[in-house]
Amino acid sequence: MPITIVCDYQSKSSINKSQLGISNLDIEELKLLHQRGQRLAGLDLGSKTIGIALSDSLLNIASPSHTIKRSKFAKDAAELLAFCKAQDVFAIVLGLPLNMDGSEGPRVQSTRAFARNFGKTCDLPIVFWDERLSTVAAERAMIAADLSRKKRAEKIDAAAAGFILQGALDRLGAVG
């Protein structure tokens, strides 16, 4: 059975990783796993869609990629795996939707369940990243770029995934 490595860097909230069959990995340790040409994927997990972003191979810049319309888990997981394989992704940064006060609500539980289930289908490391205000930042950037409401609605989740991934990349860059 594949082992997915999960760490909740920013909130440091504890989940019983031994019960889930997963090990601990800090965001800083992603650099140790990175090999030349590989990229990170960022995900903004919503109830209806999954926004996807992709880093460059130097782990400096995040770019929104596309959005998957959610259906059954197996189909979503297969599409994500195909994307990750095609783009030579070595790890996933998954947005963790904490409440503004830092507490965990039902959306966090859903995100953790998705990570746990997705980890059973592959051996890609998954690192949680605090996604508070990522959608707000993405929306403001798109308004500043004068995108119509229709275009914003189509691209908001991928743009939010880009903000989530860029935050993680900035942290990796600060580590050196």
C-alpha cells in the first residue's frame, strides 16, 4: 500500500498520522524530494470543483492550470493522477480551509478525508497549506485584470490554487 506523507505546516493541528498510516513531512523537506525537472501541484478543493495550479521546475513560480468539475472520487482521483504524471509532479500542496480564527470546521475534515483517500491511490506526498483568503486574493487580482464575472467564475478555483501554491513556494524559497 502506498504511503502518503502529510504535514499541516501552518496550523500545526494534530491528526493521528499513525492511525492513517502516513508519515510526517514539513514543507521545508519538500526540497529534499525535489529532483531536476519535477514540479509541485497546488490544489484548491471545493465541493463542486478542484482548482489546480502548477509550479515551474525550479519551484519559484506558481501558475493556475485548470479546474476539474467534481464527480465521483475515483474519476476525480484518476484525472488528478493523470495530470500529475503528465506534468512530472513530485508532490501536492493541498489548501486547508481553516476558519478565520484558525479553528477547523467541516470543510477541513472533508479536505483531510480527500487527502487520506487520494493517498490510497498514489504515493505522491501531500502537504497541507493554509488557504485562508486565497479565493479573495484571486478574485481581487482578476477584478484588477478586468475579467468579466463569467471569466472569473470559470477561473477562480485555479487562480486560488495558484495563490495557495505560490505561498508554499515562497516558503520553500525562504528556506533556501
